[in-house]
Amino acid sequence: MSLPVIAMVLGDPAGVGPELVAKVLSDKSLLQQAHFIIIADRDEMKKGMAIAGCEFPWREVTAPTKSDLTVGEALLMHHRCSHPAPFEYGKATEQSGVYILETLKKALELTQSGFAHSICFAPLNKQAMHMGGLTFRDELHWFAAQLNWTSFCCEVNVVDDLWAGRATSHIPFRDIVSNLSIDGVLDTIILMNNTLRQAGFATPRIAVQALNPHGGENGLFGDEEQTIICPAMEKARQQGIAVFGPYPADTTWKAMQSEKLDAVVSMYHDQFATALKMLGFERGVTVQGGLPVPIATANHGTAYNLYGQNVAIPSAFEQAVLLAIRMAKGSQPALQVTEQALNNA
């Protein structure tokens, strides 16, 4: 099978994204594992290399074809932002937000055309994106709209080979219970199972967290486990999914170790994410779970305060790139489409 093609975006050029791309792609071994097509302003990519003090082989193309793909060399699709103002570094601006959305859209077009297998983007900033025209609460739902994807999707966090998703996400804490449902928890379990299979897990083993202290103590501290979570887990088992729990939040990590579980489905944003980030913040990856296109990024922000200092640690973004490659290889239908597109190019 041919090497996967990864569409790569610098993220917010006012942050550490260009520096991270330069540091990661300067590792020659990565350029042997996939073909990279970078969608970026060439000047910003060059600035990233200058800041990082390292370079990687690259060649500029207008519209890549199969004949352009060379092992060990990245391709650049130059994109000049439509916003007329110059970039302001170290802060969130409208100009950066417009640039982020425009480059991400081009990356999506590469995957929709069947040329690229997955997308990996360097850190971006939601405030800048909203200033630049984003009308969705986050990039995940923007991706879904761009892809005309109406099925359930949610953010998935990954550290090493431990995966975590959640039934509710970017909402106020007071709204968690009213946003929980049997179908919502079931959808999250199914999404996690499918995402893990795409990443190469033959039979994912998924932990489900309880909502209430001590798992509700049989209704003494709350009955969501009995009325929502357990019924959802039973429906998942009927579909052949291996689910375990529900585990109280304070004992989930112990259960993960003793039962050798691969993933966690939480009921709200911080329930397991806190433990996951403590486990390996500098290795954390975010996957845009549930979408028809594998999309990964580092599990941290743009670090505007570090722009231009050559101190950004690339380990999380490197893990995101490796995961984008891994998921591209596991996306067999997309891979077959891309093979055909490359052969016809």
C-alpha cells in the first residue's frame, strides 16, 4: 500500500504552530512514513523554520498530483490570507482567524477530493477564529458543517494509547444533567468504538464513567447511573461493544489499569480529561471524533506568549502527526478512494 497523504496546516501563525511544524518535519524519519502537503503562507512557514533553527526538504506546488509525491520531501500549497492586514504576532486577531479558517478549508478540500487521507493541524485559537468569522462554538462543529456531516461527533483526547471521549462537552456545568440522555451516552460509546477501530484496535475495551459520587450509591446520591448510563451501556453491549463500569470518577484510573481498558467515556468535559492531562500533557493529542475524515492536533493551545522564542516543545504535535498517519492507514475506504484518485492524477 502507498504511503498515506497528510494535509498539514500551520494553525495560528501568531502562535507556536509554524515553529512546531518546522521542528517535527525536520525529523527525517517522519518524512519516510507519509507524504505531507502543507497548506500555508510560504513566508509564515519560512518564519517557523527560522524561529526553530531547523529546516526540512520542501517543494511548492499549485495543485498536487501523484507525480509530485516524493518520499522525504514535503509539498507546500502556498496560501496568502484574504484579509489585507499584516499578521500581528503573539495575540489573537481577526486576520489570524480568517487565515486559520481558509487553510483548514483547503485541507478539507484535499481530503474530500480523495487526494489526502487525513488532516493534522498545529494549534489554533478559538477567539481568533470567532474574530475571523467562525459561527460555531468550536472547530469540531465547523468541520462537521463543512463536510455536511450530521451524525454525532465529539472531541476525543489521546495520551499514548489511552483514549477518552465525553457525552457532554463545552457547556456550563449546571447544564450537564439536562444534556445527558441514553441515546447521547450510547452515541459516545459507539463513536469511541469506531474511532479506536480506525486507529487499529481490533476489539476496543471501553470504560464508562458514572456521573455521581460513588456511582450514585444505588440512587442515594443521584439516579443517572440507573436511568441513563446503565441502559446506554446495555444497548452498546447488544451491538457487540465491550463496555465496562460505570466507574466512579475517583476510581476510574484504577479500573483502567486492573481491567486493561483502552478508552474512557466521561459524562462531562473535565471528568477524565484532568487525569489524562496529568498523565502526559506534553504528549496529548485531540482527535475530531466521529467525522468521516481523520483529523488530529496537539492537545494544547497557541502559546502566544512563546512566539518567536524557540522554546515550544514539539512532543504533543509530533504525537498528533503520528496519530494522523496511523488513522489514515486505518481508514480503509478513504484509502481506497485516494489510491484511485492518485492513480488517475
